[in-house]
Amino acid sequence: MTEGNGKAVYWIIASTFIVNLAQTLAARQPHVVFILADDFGWYDIGYHGSEIRTPNLDKLSAGGVRLENYYVQPLCTPSRNQLMTGRYQIHTGMQHQIIWPCQPYCVPLDEKLLPQLMKEAGYATHMVGKWHLGMYKKDCLPTRRGFDTYLGYLTGSEDYFTHFRCYQSPSLNLSRCALDLRDGEEVATGYKGVYSTELLSQRAISIIERHISQKPLFMYVALQAVHAPLQVPERYVTPYSFIKDTNRRLYAGMVSAMDEAVGNITMALQKEGLWNNTVLVFSTDNGGQTLSGGSNWPLRGRKWSLWEGGVRGVGFVASPLLKQPGTVNRELIHISDWLPTLVGLAGGSTTGTKPLDGFDVWNAISKGFASPRLELLHNIDPLYYDTAPCPGRQHKLTLAQVVSRDMWANSSFNVSIHAAIRSSKWKLLTGYPGCDVWFPRPDDNTSDSSSSEVDHLKPVMLFNIEKDPEERNEVSAKFPKVVEHLLCRLEHHQKSAQPINFPDDDPRCDPGPTGAWGPWA
Ligand SMILES: *[C@@H]1O[C@H](CO)[C@@H](O)[C@H](O)[C@H]1NC(C)=O
Ligand SMILES: *[C@@H]1O[C@H](CO)[C@@H](O)[C@H](O)[C@H]1NC(C)=O
Ligand SMILES: *[C@@H]1O[C@H](CO)[C@@H](O)[C@H](O)[C@H]1NC(C)=O
Ligand SMILES: *[C@@H]1O[C@H](CO)[C@@H](O)[C@H](O)[C@H]1NC(C)=O
Ligand SMILES: *[C@@H]1O[C@H](CO)[C@@H](O)[C@H](O)[C@H]1NC(C)=O
Ligand SMILES: *[C@@H]1O[C@H](CO)[C@@H](O)[C@H](O)[C@H]1NC(C)=O
């Protein structure tokens, strides 16, 4: 062998090594599929004992890790906002409510979003479904904020078949029903009559089928299911004739369609050979809406409240990459944790984000390590109100009267403000937390739905959530030191809050009689 040949052999070995190394590195970047359900309640999944059948979700989660101490925000926009930024709402000025169709704002454009970070890490990034993070100008759209492709709707609450969103502005003389569906940035007119859950899952599947597997895939599937309006093809409802309540029966059918959609997406990942390197996250965006068929039994409250029924979310991770598959996880995890967690899995960097409130919880999920999250700010919203009817409750008025006489009235944190914070097992709530009813189990015909005891709300309430997840035993009087500490923490967080951005409706939002909801500025 001549010296030249030796060099050639050396180079062949070296380049093989480099190619292998590149493959190893690429293999380390898992595909990430994030499925977000809308208004899916705690008691609406099979493995929480529901009368609604979710065989696909049950099976997927049984082979993965079920997150049973997992928290989301009580409303659509806030949860999505925190998922995309890894930051609390108080830090983006979005601590109050959702974005209504005519409000001229969006997640601040100087926030770097999860898909941008995944893209920087080398991922193909796709989004399907509900955006609801603002769209008054083009720069706010998903395709301008890190997603290569997008099929979905920009607001919320539209019709599942026509994809029309009707909106009546409280301040403008405007009542408008218009299409809200886009493919990329273009209005998508061709899907009238196609049921949203099928439309969105079919798009997700075609993304999977067309994916070039050398590149890691990040796909965010924000399903319309199971938010109101209660609409579903009849075949999904037929198995639920035993449910007497019409809302619950239709809702159950919608859950079944969603369960089937998740099954179909998972099957496509397997068929295309992506599954063995995929991390699939399933999460709800907030608690169930009891007015529209959802249930959070046995938890207190519902969507739009800071009770556990509003914020303790259904969630799990399914992946062949989990180190302890088949486990139930009780570590404290929050929706703001996904950004650092998923970017970490991607081998990416969170450089360029503003200071994160989320933690990388992958070791807690995959290996059962202790969660790095010791505290969780649920929210602070001085403008909070909930206009939805709350059966038998007039707390809002009585609460305002008792605040000045409360023993915590003079604390540095204004206890009239709607706020809640969790620290290990403790949860402190101040102000009016929202509808506080313990709604009965929907499939329990023995309990009288009007009989849940009326508790007297106080401006400051403390619960031991580990022992008392139903928030029945208020213990602030027994643990004043804990209350004092948590009020200090709330005050600390409130000092870092951005001013609330909740602008008036802009008349230029009107899409007119033939247009579609979308950017106007
Ligand atoms: C409100 O809008 C309707 C329909 O567009 C119009 O007929 C009416 O004059 C408007 N009223 C006011 C006060 O602008
Ligand atoms: C799931 O896939 C089957 C078979 O292709 C299809 O008939 C069904 O409509 C799909 N379900 C949903 C919810 O997309
Ligand atoms: C994943 O699946 C692909 C295609 O079936 C196969 O080539 C590859 O070896 C698998 N990788 C692992 C880590 O199992
Ligand atoms: C305390 O908060 C309530 C509710 O946001 C507000 O109405 C009130 O003005 C605040 N009080 C003080 C002293 O800031
Ligand atoms: C709060 O402070 C005010 C003014 O110092 C005082 O009048 C009031 O009694 C205090 N309230 C309570 C509940 O301690
Ligand atoms: C309650 O439901 C059970 C099982 O479906 C049924 O056997 C029973 O008759 C029902 N009771 C009432 C009071 O409706």
C-alpha cells in the first residue's frame, strides 16, 4: 500500500465517521408532534373514568407518561400564548382574557416563538388549526412567526362545517358572520361542509406523508375539538344514546371524533416510519366548559376560573424515546414548560427569547426525576370578570363587600385582584377566582345537580392541593405564614407585570358581507 492509498483509506474512514456522526446527531433530533385539544375537560377522557370513550388516547397514554399534576391556563389565548412564548401572560401584557376578532393586537412581535426556535434548530415547522394569538396585521400570522405552512383559523368559536365565525362587537355597530379559514396566508374557500376535526387531521396526515424524513419535523396540531358549538357528524353520536343530556351527548360524539383523529395521526406517523423517533404531546388548553357539555369532575370550577377545574389539564406524552414508559407522572408541570423542554429535545437554543418562566421538564417526564418547577403563577388579572352564568352564585358582589374587613386587607398585594399561585402543595387564591361550583359527575343520576354546597368565598383562600385537589378545605387561618409568603410572591410577580394590553375593537376589522376574518391593518 502506498502512502497515497493509506491517506485515501484514512479519508474514507474519516468521512464515514463524519457521516455516521451527522446521522447520529440527526437521529438525536426527534420529530415533535404537539396536539392541543380545545376546552377538553378533566373528566372527559377514558382514563379519568369518563363515560366518554377515548380508546386511542387511553392506549397512547398508557404506553407513554400521563401527566397528572399538569397545569394549563384557564382560557384559549392565554394557554396558547404561554405555549408559544414559554412566558407567563403577565410578561406579555396578555394577562386579561382572549383576543376578540376585532381587537388590534397580537402576541408582541418582539417575542420569539417556539416554532422560530425549532426552525433555527433545523426543523421543518407546520401548523394546523386554531391560532388565536392575534391577526390584525400580517406580521402576526403563524406563517410570519415561525411556521413554514399553516392551515387553520385565526379566531375561535366558529362553525365546524362552514368555518364561519359570527361576531357581534359590543362597542362597534357590527354584527358579522364571515369565513375564518386560511391556507398559508390565503383565504381557504374550498372546505365548506368538511368537518373541522377531519379536515385538520387530514392535513396533519398529509404533512406527515410528504415529510422528507432527513429533516426533523415539528408539527403543532391545534384542534377545534371539543370547543363549542356542539357540532358533530351523527355517526360519532350514535354510540352515546345512553347519555340523556343533549349537550353532553353531542360533546361525547365530538370527543370520539377527536380521539379518532389522534389515532389516525399516530397511525400515519407509524406508517411513514417516523414514530420510533417521535415525541408526541397531547394537552388540553384549559378546563372543560360545563355550559357546553364538558366536565371537570371531581374538580371545582371550570374553564375561565382559577379553580383546579379551570387549570388542571389533561395531558400526556407518548414516545418510544421515553425512559420510563407506562408511568403516571405527578411532578408539577406547566404549559409554559414545553418551550424550553421541546427546544431542549431538539438540541436547539433558547437564545433570543426574553426571560423564560418555563422549565425544561424532560427529565421529569422521561425519567421521573423531580420537576425543576417549584412554583407556578396561575395568573394575576386586575380586570377579571366572567359573564357566563354560574348556577346559584352571587359571590362577586359579596366578596367586594368583605375585602376591606378581611385580615389580609392591608397586605402589600391587593387581595381584591383575581390571582392564584401554587408553591409545592400550596395554592393561594385572591379576589374572585371565577365560577366555584363543584359540578356533579355527568353520569351520576343519583346526585341532585343543584345540591353542591354553597361555600362562602373569602378574598384570600389557601388550599393544600396535594391532600385536597377538590379545594373543599380552606386553610388560610391555620397557615398564616404560608399565606403571607405567597402574598409576597404574588406582589413580587405583579411588580414584573407588563401593563395590560386589551385594546378596543377596531372598526376596520369588518370583513364585509363577502370577505373573511383576517389582517386589516
Ligand atoms: C348600524 O349598522 C346598520 C347596518 O349596517 C345600519 O343600518 C345602521 O344605520 C347603523 N347604525 C348606526 C347607529 O351607525
Ligand atoms: C380516520 O381515518 C379513517 C380512515 O381513513 C377515516 O374514515 C376517518 O374519517 C378519519 N377520522 C378523522 C376524525 O379524521
Ligand atoms: C426507526 O425506523 C426506521 C424505519 O422503519 C428504521 O430504519 C430505523 O432503524 C429505526 N430506528 C430506531 C432507532 O429504531
Ligand atoms: C385593588 O384591585 C381592585 C381590583 O382590580 C381595584 O378595583 C382596586 O382599585 C385596587 N385597589 C387599590 C388600592 O389599588
Ligand atoms: C387596614 O389599615 C387601615 C388604615 O391603617 C385601618 O384603618 C384598617 O383597620 C386596617 N384593616 C385591617 C383589616 O386591619
Ligand atoms: C341511574 O342509572 C342506572 C344505570 O344507568 C339505572 O339503572 C337507574 O335506574 C338510574 N336511576 C335513576 C333514578 O334514573
